[in-house]
Amino acid sequence: MKLAIQKERRAYERRVAATPDTVKKLVAMGFDVTVESGAGEASGYLDQAFQDMGAAIAGDLAATVEDADIVLGVQRPLEDGEGETPLDSMKKGAVLIGLLAPLSNKDQAASYANAGIDAFAMEFVPRISRAQGMDVLSSQSSLAGYRAVLDGAAEFGRAFPMMMTAAGTIAPARVFVLGAGVAGLQAVATARRLGASVSATDVRAAAAEQVESLGATFLTPEGAEDAEDASGYAKETSADAQAKQTAMVTETLKTQDMAICTALIPGRAAPTLIDDEMVAVMKPGSVIVDLAAEAGGNCTATKPGEVVQFHGVIIVGHLNIPSRIATDASAMYARNLVNFLTPMITDGGLAIDWDDEIIQATCLTRDGAVTHPRLTEASGDGS
């Protein structure tokens, strides 16, 4: 079986879908691995390192994916008119696996189906115990939370830890994390390691214990309702609860040196956590790092892809944060992919269990048709 690793072509993307370590594992699983030349350069993995682990190096995209049974990528392929796409050279019946952003690009699934490709979206991996090693959202969000603190610290004009010197004492920076999911908790832990005084908030009551276990303070309005759904995700709260949360956040921001926003909803615009009036109450020189910039931003003053100032506050809106720490992000993502592929391989061949709940949750297209319920419902197809 041929497995292909393509070079990423979307802007701001420096990750790669395999590392020399995972290539070694894939070869041991029985794959003939082909890597497009230069695919790993931006993340520190050179062609020779892949070759040393048994991969062949192809000179271009067409040669890489031609006759491949499986093609691995990070981001979704380019569409017609955007540039080279692997769909033009992949054979019918081949499998495409990546972060395909299906809810934000619902029409693109039809192009996979028209090409006869069986496409799998890794962001749809269900959060069940046996799929933890495949959970790309967690692996990439964790690194994003870490990097967010470093990006904020780079823009901040003061030190993070308390310093006692002959010239006087420097107070620790005060960091406020909005959202205590995977990214938020890693941001809390990283800011604590740097010596900051850290607080965090979340509409889910269960987040309090996790925040406090990291040595931070959990903030919530008095009488707040618990907004956690059955899957453990945050759900929409009442207007009264939202008003109380906004008032608490506004009051807290007055004393903070840095705010890190982490709220993202797949396929939807990012919710507003900090509006222009809230930015205006922050101290001059303070910093907001917006991890939701690609989805419009949690802060209304965020400019996606830019670092700007608004009312004297520095607002960091970098795009594709995991790609800013590409070596480790690639390594974690590549291991997620190996864990996803492993159950599909039986006696050296591809044997997909189409009844498996992980396969059903991630499969977008099969046998020339769009099959995922969240996409067929969007198109009006009730099948």
C-alpha cells in the first residue's frame, strides 16, 4: 500500500503530517511511504531524515499522491483556482485524511465525493476514551495555549515573575484566561510557570477544579448557572447569565496585565468575550492574545493576522497558532494520525470498519457521495 505525505500549501501553515519517527512506524505497518520534497522543511524535518526511515521522496505533488491508497495532510486541499490540489492526481477510492474544516467549508466535501475520494476529517474524532490518542483538537489546542502566553509575553513591556532587586521589587504580571478548555488550561499552566499571578473563568462549573489544581484562581459571577452540556462542552447561557459574566469580566480586566481569549465553536463565528468598551478599561500597555482570530476573534478589536493597538492595549491576532510551534505540533499531529490509522490495518492491508463509531464520526465522503449527517443536513439531503 502506498501512503503519501503532501507538502502544505495554505498560508501560515508550517506543519507537516508526518515526522521521521512516524514514517518509521508507518513503514513497519506495511506502507510504502512517499513524502513530497520539502514537506517537512518548515517544521525542521528534512528530506534526508524521512529517507533514512524508509520513505521515498517525490519531486512534486502529482508524483507524491499518484497511485496512493492513503494521502495524509494537515489542512484541507486548495480548491480550484487557488493552486495545486491533490484531488487532481489521486485515484478513485483513495483515502484523504486531514483537518478538513468541513463545517466552515461544507461545499468542498462535494469535490471529494466527485473525485471518488473517501475523506476523513480529524477534527470530528469523538472524545471517547479509546480515541484520546487520535484527538487532534486537544493536541493542537494544548500547544496553542502554550504559544499564546509566549506571544503575549513577547509583546508585554514588563517582566512576568516577581523580582526583588536592590533597585526595588517588580510585582508579578497578572494574567486572566477566558475559557478553561484544553488551550485555556495550558495557558494557565504556562503563565504560572513564568511566574505570573493567574486567574481564569469559564461558564462550566467543572472547570473550577481544573483551574485551581494548576495554582490559579477561578472567577465566576455570584449565582452563575452551570453551562456544560452532556458532552462536556460549553453551551449557550441565558441573557441574565451572560450579563453577569460580562460585568465580572469587565471588572476583572481593569486590574489585568494580560488577557488570553480561547473560545472557539467549530463552524461558527467566534463568540465575543471582550468588546471595545471592555478593552478601554484595561491599563495602557496591557496585552490581549486572541486565539480565535481565525474565526473573527473573541475581541471586537482583534485584526486577524495582525498585532495592533487599541486604546493603548496591544491586541495579538496571530493566525494558526499551532503552526507557530511547528516542530512539536507536527510531531503530535503525526502521532494522532498513526493512532487513527492503526485500527484500519489488518494483515498489511486496509480494512476500514465502516460500523466503527470513530469512522462514522469522521467520514465525510464514501463511494462518491457525501455521507456525513452534519453535511447532508446542511445541503438539504435528508438521506
